[in-house]
Amino acid sequence: MLQIGADYYPEQCSESCWPTDVALMNEAGVSIVRMAEFAWSRMEPAEGQYAFEWLDRILDLLHQGGIQAVLGTPTATPPAWLHARYPDIYPMDQRKYRLGFGIREQRCLNNDNMRAYGQRIIEAMARRYAEHPAVVGWQIDNELSANLCYCPICHEKFHVWLQGKYNTLDALNQAWGASFWSQEYSDWAQIPLPWHVKGGVFHNPSLQLEFRRFQSQATIDFEREQIALLRRLAPRHFITHNMMGLHNSLDCYELGKELDFVSWDNYPITPWGESPFGSPLAADVMRGIKQRNVWVMEQINGITGWNTMGRRPSGEWLRCAAWQAVAHGADAVVFFRWRTACYGTEQFWHGVINHDGVPRRRFREVAAFGKEIQQFAPMLDGTAPRSEVAIVNAYEQHFAMDIQPQAEGLGIWDQAAHYYRALQTRGLNVDVVPLSAGLNAYKLVIAPSWYILTPEDAACFIDYVQQGGTLILSPRTGVKNADNACYEAPLPSLLRELAGVEVDDYDALGKDESSIQTAGGQKYATSVWADLLQLHGADAIAWHAGSVFTGEPAITRHHYGSGAAYYFGVFAEPALYDALLGRILEESEIQGLMELPEGMEAAWREKDKQKYLFLMNFNDSERTAAVPGGLTALLGNAPENGSITLPAYGVGLYECAMNPHGIGTHQTQTSICKA
Ligand code: GLA
Ligand code: ZN
């Protein structure tokens, strides 16, 4: 059931505040809290001495107040006594500088002492709380990222990892092309970490990719060890982890595998500017990890900031952002944080309640949202977003692109955003999924730079199109094999036959502008990258204009099997995607449901025969969207003559009639409402 919650740190305020907190949580409709993920030193003040009485007391109070708790495993903040005893838990950076105590996450996850002591505190917590009536689940650690540590322990384990993978040094030397710059190894111990050396960190890309895989897996092993322990000791509880939206240092599909569901932290704005953490794309990436609904474990609820503060978002905007999370598949919205900290680094990251403990404006805003959620929870129970369009994703592509970015704007999420925006303005749900999710359920699949291309992945794409799917490929597809070495073949290498093109030449434009022209004579500005395409079966649908490639094909379409493969050899201004994707959506028989103005968003949740539309206007003035017929307003303005107008930061929720013959002028579009 949909619910709201708060991240709660009772260890950071005086105990006399607790009863007030619980009463105010009740008033706000908060039915879940996440807690204890940074409280190791309070739970184990000295080695082996546990002090859980305070946690017992607050959990009892919460239980009396009808509030449930998710307990965080506290391994993001190892206590000072542990570091004093085992200084080698501190990680090393690329200059082999040993980091010290002071913030959090100052730990190498490959360190056996870190792991053993982590297991011990978790075991103590689980034994104590497995049957506590307030506790319903666990969050593993906090916002895990790849263990990018360069300490001697990591070095040694990296060698073991490499031996396990390549077996012989000959195989490794060969796969990595180690003859380049005389880097052939005759002993495993000679293989460096990608640390800072003369010339910087420009190591062999094969070595770098393997290191990224190794350290991604190190974090995942650390996570899985915790999961295994909790499954054994607290089998009635769910286990989740709070991921970070578009963060890509580790393989989130592997990270998600053993969890019951994914949670994520949603901060669309921070004082540091536009944030990779929160956005509708991030929400869809998070939902796609397990292809099921998620929780938002931390949701922005006011002024953010550590030393510098962000602007105070309006209550309407905050509500809009929270509804957006729900629309994209969140079943719980947990606000970060309940009480604003009077101490510590995050004093200025504002909670629901101010430093003074008095419930003020933000409290009332959260409470109002809580009321709405309570009202619609029964109706939305069991609903989830469904989509006919997918963007495919693999974290290896991010690793490899981070290692060699090649041109500004070529990042995988940057690329995805071009297509995503165009799909969004048509009011379509978009899934972001790994290839293993299976593509056949989708009518249209977009694969931003499938840069590392294995024969298995290629077969997946080929099969999908063969069976009737429509696939969009982009530049830098098939450049590398799994060892991060370039294919000795024309691009897009293993997908050449599918795409019906060969890349004859290319240009890393970055921020520089160029242009293309479509068959209709329409011109569009391009940047980032330009592929000059040679036709080998495909038809050109746009040509380069105004560059050294003028007149040559830039975008192509190839009918293949029962489907079609498009190759977009450029990155263009939004208007091109609106025009071309509009056409492709029609060909794929996905009906463009709506026309949404910039900053207005739609998303759908459905179950059985029920279907609900969420509309959000993120503009600071009113906007009107063209919508299909058959919509009944449950929240926000009702449709009038095929359109809905929402005020600044307005939210609308609509029930969609299942009757395809609906409604007057918008008949053709109503069919998308069919279950
Ligand atoms: C992250 C963390 C929280 C807190 C917030 C605000 O999302 O998970 O512990 O630090 O940011 O800075
Ligand atoms: Zn290390």
C-alpha cells in the first residue's frame, strides 16, 4: 500500500524530543521511518559492547504510535575505535594516499576486518530486532558505490580476480594488447592498479575496465554478504538498498539482484546545481533494475545543503516532485529527513521539522501530501507503470565511456536523455532495462552507444529486430569487445548487417555545431558526434550538411527480418527527435497519446483493467496539454475539449476509461487506454 515516511535519526537529538516526534509523525501521516544506518558508534560504543537500549525505547515508542521501521545496516560509518585498531580499513586514493577519519564511507570494502566487524554489528542488530513488532525490513549500508580503492589489499585481490578470469598471463597479455608501450607481464604481481603514474591515470583501457568490474563486484559481494546474513537471521523482513538514480560507478543490476525491491534517493535539485540523482529518467532507471515498483527512501523536502544552501522550493513544487516519484512507480515516499540536524556536516540539509523542533510550513506541506496519498492509496494499490518503449542499459557501457569519454555529451545518460525527452512530450511511459529483461515485449527499443558489444548482446538485438521490433542504434556502437579492445572490423562491427550501414568516417564534434538535413529539406543543428554512414542495404533518411561530410548519409533505416533498425549517426537538437521519433512511434503502432508542453509530464500506472494518468506541471505558470478522451479527474483540473490545464506546479490524477470508443474528437488516441 502506498505510504509516506521519514528518515529518522533519534540518536542525533535528545530523547525528550522522541514522544513529540512520534505524535507529529502521526499527524503528518508518516507510517514508516528508516533509521540507524549511521548509528554504529551508538550501538557498539566499544568493541563487542552493544548498547541497544536506546533503540529498543524508540522502536517501542514508534510501535505504540503505529509507525513501522526499516533498519539500516551501519557499515557506511565505521566507528573511530575500529579504525584505531585496524588503520588499514581506510581506503587509498589513486595517489596511494591513505584517507583518514572524519566524514563517512572511509572504508575499503575489500578489507576483511571491515567485513568481519560489519557482519558482527549486523548480526547483533538482527538477533535483537528480527522479531520486534515495529521492524519490517532492512536497508543495506547507504548509497553504495564501487569500491574505488587503491590499497595493497585491493591490489592483491585484483591479481586473484585477474587470474580467475584470464587463467594465464599469455591470455591476459594478448587480450589487453600489452605489447603497447612494453606492458607485457611475466608475473601477476607486476600488474598495476590504475593509480596515478607519470602522465596521470591514462592506463591501458583494458586494465581500467577490468579494475572497474572488479571494484563494482567488490561492493556487490559486500552487499550480498550482508543480505545473506539478514536472510538467515531475519527471514520475515524485506531487504532493500537506497540507490542513487543515474549514479553509474557500479553494476546496479547486480546490486539489485538479491534485494526484495530497489529503493532510491530522489534529490532533483541540490545547491550544487542540476542533480544526477533525481529526474523522471532516474526514476525509470531505478524501476527498471528489478522491473518492479520501488521505494523512494530519501525524498527532497525543502532546502538542501551542507555548507552552501540551495533555494527553498515551493510547497507546490515539492508536492509535484513527490507525485512524480509515485507516478513513475514509487510505492513509498520517505522524506529526508524528519528533524533538521543541530550538529554535524548536514546541519543545513533541512528536514520536515526545523532546528527548533516546531512544526512549521514544511511540516504542513508534507502532511498535506500525506493526506492525498492516504486518500488514493487503496485505489493505486497494486498498480505499476507499463511501457511499450524501452531504453536498454548496461553499466559496462558507462564504465567504458567514463574511461574514454571521447567527446563531450557522449555519456550514456546524456544520449538517453535526447530520446527520453521526445518520448516524454508524447506522454509515453519509458522503461529503462537491461538486455536480460527481454526485448520482445517492447515495440520500440533504443540502445544508446552499445559500445562494448559481445556476440551474445549482438544476437539479442538481431533477434529482436528479426521478430518485428524497431531498434534505434547510435554512434559508437560495437567499437569494443569485452576486453575493451577495438574490433578489427568496420563499425558497427557485429551489428553491421543488422544496421545495413558501415561507418566510413567520424568526427568528435563535442560542443561544436554542425547540421543535417532530412528528406523533406528540414535542417537541424547537431553536435557531440557525427558518423559518416555508407549504405549497405539501409536507406538514408537524413544527410550531413555544413561539414566535411556534407551530402553523405547521417541517419538511416534498414528493414530487417520483420522489423527495422535505425542508425542515428548524429546527436541533434530536440526538434529532430520530436519529428523522427514521432514518425517511428507511428510506424511501430505506438500511438502518440498526447502533446505536452515543455516542463509538463505524464506517467501512467495500471493494473488489470484500471489505468491511471498522472500529470505534473513543473513550470512556474499554467500549461495546457492535449490529452485523449475518456479521462475522469480524481485530483486537479478536469479535461475540457480534449485538453487539461494545470496551474503552476499543478498535479492531476485521472482515471482512464477502458472504453475504446470513448470520446468524441479524440477517438483515435483513446485506443491507448486499452488494457
Ligand atoms: C544522501 C545520503 C543521506 C544524506 C543526504 C543529504 O542521499 O544518503 O545520508 O547525506 O544525501 O546530503
Ligand atoms: Zn582497498
